[in-house]
Amino acid sequence: MDFNVKKLASDAGVFFTRAVQFTEEKLGQAEKTELDAHLENLLARADCTKNWTEKIFRQTEVLLQPNPSARIEEFFYEKLDKKLPCRTTNGELLGQHMLDAARDFGPGTPYGSTLVTVGEYQKRLGGAEREFLQTSAVNFLTPLRNFLEGDWRTISKERRLLENRRLDLDICKARLKKAKQAEAKAAVSLPAAPDFQETRPRNYVLSASASALWSEEVDKAEQELRVAQTEFDRQAEVTRLLLEGISSTHVNHLRCLHEFVEAQATFYAQCHQAMQELQTELRSANGDTFPNAFSANPSSCPSPVTPELRAPTPGALQEEQRPATGARKARVLYDYDGHDAYELSLLADELITVYTVPGMDPDWLMGERGNQKGKVPVTYLELLS
């Protein structure tokens, strides 16, 4: 293996000189060449784009895949350029568990048949989720990743090169300034020349020689400055062209954002439609037994659905239309909050009218208070004669 010691030493010397220049600039001991305002604005805009793109990308990854270990696995498969194995979604896994449970409980039983129905819809939702994840990864995450790992790396590389060219330029400026100061000092200290060459004193010869050397140093420094200025201007133009391409990146990310929103809208619409169909199928399959399944122990299974969003089932309407028997007054012993639209909320010490309905659970009565009517638990009442 070739090992160029001279090149290594030269690179080390350049690095050290740049480090000294950078440190002196930070300490205010050296002048710094400022970039033009347009380039500074482009740099600030690029930094802003990179920072927010990175945050949006990371948070979208968390949204699409909340499991950190799964995200790490996907990262390694992507770096190894291998196809990620097909992963079952949570909805599909839940649906499969429900179908397996239905086989053990018996698909002919009410619970088993309902598990079959709900399980099939859960697998359907899981499939819709899988399609949404794949579409979002291709149309939204991939372009963001390509910018961060491709375009931004190129921009960062050229920016570092521009900073090095600027440091080299400032080093040449400082070197030229020192050479001119030394030349001027040598010219001032030069004694008057005698009339004859052979009688010139030694100090005059030495001073003249030093002045000539500093003049050559000035010329050399000016030449280096011109080269450094040319390289800096060229690199500034290259960097400016790359930074102006950020506008095209914004346009591309805007299109990807629209596609991401479309994928989300499609996914949530599929979920909404599936759940509506599932509710309709459950109501038609269970009839009036579905709402009564929870009436035996209302405190153990409170319904999270608010009365405004829950439509009464045909079985509940039939129950309310059954003839009432044994109407009488009752005093409420404790406050009670109704768990759904079929239960009546109660306040302690108020009087209501209660009666029984044929086929109703014996632990419950129908209660009326003005125009309000609903089921009330017997244990919360003191029946009056």
C-alpha cells in the first residue's frame, strides 16, 4: 500500500493552519470573510429544511410503527438491502385470535358466532392498515429519507468545503497583511545609500537584502491570495446552486405530503365503513338480545358510547312497547348514572314511578320521571306502597 509521507505532512499542516485561523476568529483575534447576504439566507433556509424534515420523518416513523424494535429491524433490513419479511398487523393478529377462540367456544353459540363476525372484520381492518403503511412508506417516508441521506449529505459536503476555502482565503489575507507590514518596516529602517557601491556599509547591504526578500514575500502572498479568492468564489457558486435546489425539494415534499394525506383519508374511510357494516351486522344478527346481554350486571360493563351517538336497536323498541304492570312509586336511595341510552340516571331522595315489563331482568325495573323513561336497578330503590 502506498503511503505518501509528504502528502500526509502537508495535509496535517493545512489542517493545523486552518484550526489556528478558526480559533483566532472565534477569539476575535483574526478577521473573517463574511458570506454575502443571499448565500447566508440560503444556508439558513437549508438548515431549517433539514431540521424539520428530520423531525417529521422520525415522528412519521413512530406513527406508522410505534414499536421501536420493529423500527430497528426495518432499519437493518434496509441497510443490508434485503426484503423485509411480511409482518402481521395487530388488527390481523387480533382477528385471528378471535377466529381461533370461536372454534373452541363453538361457532354456533351466540358468543362464538359474534367472535367470528368481529374477527373477520378485524382482519379486514388489519389488511387496510397494511396497505396504508406500505403506501405511506413509499410515497412519503422514502422521499424524506432520500433527501436526508442523499441531497443533504451532498450539501453538507460542499458547505464544509466552502468553509475550508474561506479559512484558506483568510489565512492568505493575514499572510499578505503581515508581509506588507514587514516590508514597510524594512523600508523605513533602510539607511541612506552611499555614493559609491564599493564603500557601502554592511548594514545597508543587509537591510536592502531584507527589503528585497519581503518584497518577494509580498508578491508570493498576493499570488496565493488570488488563487485562494478564485477557489473560494468557485466553491461559493457551487454551494449556492445546490442550496437554491431546496425550493425543488419543498415542491417534491409538498406533493408527497398530499399523497400521505390521501392515504390516511382512504384508510380511515375504509375503517369507518367496515365498522358501520360490523355494527349493522351485529344488530341484525343479535336482535334484542344484544342490549340485554349487559343488563344483568350494569356496573361491570359500562358502555363507552354516549346516548347521542347510539341508536336504539329494534329489540329495545319492542321492549319499551310491551305492556307495563304493577306501576308504583319508589324513592331513590343513591345517585346512579345511566350507562347507556336505555338506563335512567337517578338522584338520591327523588321520587319516580316504576313498573315491570314482561321478560325483563328481575334486577331491573322501568322507571319514569316526567317525559324521561329508562331502566333502573332495583338495588338503588326503596319501593313505596
